[in-house]
Amino acid sequence: MQPPDSERKYPDSDLLKVFISTHEVTCDECHEELGHHAWITLVGEPSRAFCLSCADLDHLFFLPTGDAALTRRARKYSTLCALVLKWSRARKRYERQGLLVEEEALQRAETECLADADARQRRAEREAERRAEIDEAFVARFAQEIRKTFPACPRGREQEIAAHACLKYSDRVGRSAAAKQFDEDAVVLAVAAHVRHAETGYDTLLAHGVPRWEAREQMREAVGRVLERWRHERPKVRGAESPNVRGAESPKVEKSAGADDKSGRLA
């Protein structure tokens, strides 16, 4: 899909940058102490900090992120535009906060957005319904592949596994490119993830502080045994499973003398 004309003409890399500082800043032009969270531009090498007034940007209006249509239109109509960025300590990167745009451009964009708000809302609803239908069909096909690969999987469990693996916007294996082609490896990964949590004592180990990689290694053979059984045994009817099918491979956690509850290891 081609980006809108405004985005092709004015990519973010071409926009002026305004930074929200995270420490005390003084303008290198007017020498005013701007304090914390000052809005500044950086000019030259080495960088010099200018306040918005000295950078001739103080007449612009701030448009925060959140409304894609309004942002796109305001950016299109604003001759002078600046991208506002703030450093995220958690993600270790600058994150977009919004745009500085001209007042006339913002007013024109707001007028257009109000005029076609109903149409855009209806379009968004149609697209949401279409995505839901596509996801529902995808989950059903993925469940069929699970049943095909693991014919002895307890009845109804394939739907549970497929729905969990294909959660919308998740990064789970069911949403990968391989899964969309119903690749057997993706199916096996999805079923193995379910077995690890529902059919073994993996979660118990995690609760006792065992590192994830170590808990996976301890449960690797148990997961393999369940997968092998589901590949070859006759399918069980939901409700006819033995009382301890879920968690059947539960570990015994032992503690050394004086250790707390989080130091357990598989016996």
C-alpha cells in the first residue's frame, strides 16, 4: 500500500525535530534557563540547544498523537511542521509525542475531520468486522491443522490452542508467517506451548523461581511424551479425560535445608 501523498512528500526524516528535554537545559541563543522538560531544537555540530522562541517555532500549535486522520491532514496543510520527540528510559529510544503545526492548518484539518467523521467511523467499523471474520476463519483452519497433526488431542482442545495461539496482534507462533501457511512446525510449536503449561508442571517450576530456560529443559521430555501420545493414541472425548490429565506431568519440587520457597528444583 502506498503511503498518503503528505507522507511521501514529508517523511519524518525530513521534518524539523523538537525534543522534550529530560534534564536542565539553557538556551544557547538567549541564555534563558529552560529547566526540566523544556522544548528545544538542536542545531549544528556540536549540537546547540535553542528554545522554541529562538528557533522561530513558538507560533506553532501542538497536536498530540492519537488521531491519525487529524494528524495526517494537519501535516499536509502546514507549511512549517515539527516532529516532537521524547526520550523513553524504559525503551531506550526517542518516541513520537505529536506535531507542531500552524494554526490555520490545524483548523482546516479539524473542519475536514468533523465533516467526514461519520463516514470514517462507519468505514472503521466495516474494517473491524472484516478483520474479525478473517481471524475467526483463520482460527478455525488452524484448529483443523492441529487436529490433523495431533489426532489424539483431547476433543475441543484444538480450538482452545488455536484461539490462544492466534490472538490478534500477539506475537505468538500462530500469527507468524509460517502459521498463516499452516506450516506443521508452527502447529507443533503452538501445541507444545499449550502442553507445557496445561499438561506439565512447568508453571509450578516458574512459581518456585526456576529460570524459564531451565524449567523448559526440565519439562522437555514430559512435553515430548504428551505430543507423541497425541499424535498416535485414539482421541479422547471432552469430559472423559482422567482427573489428572491437565498437569499429569507435575514435578515434585524439593527444597534444600534453609532454602525459601523460590529455590525449588525438580526432584
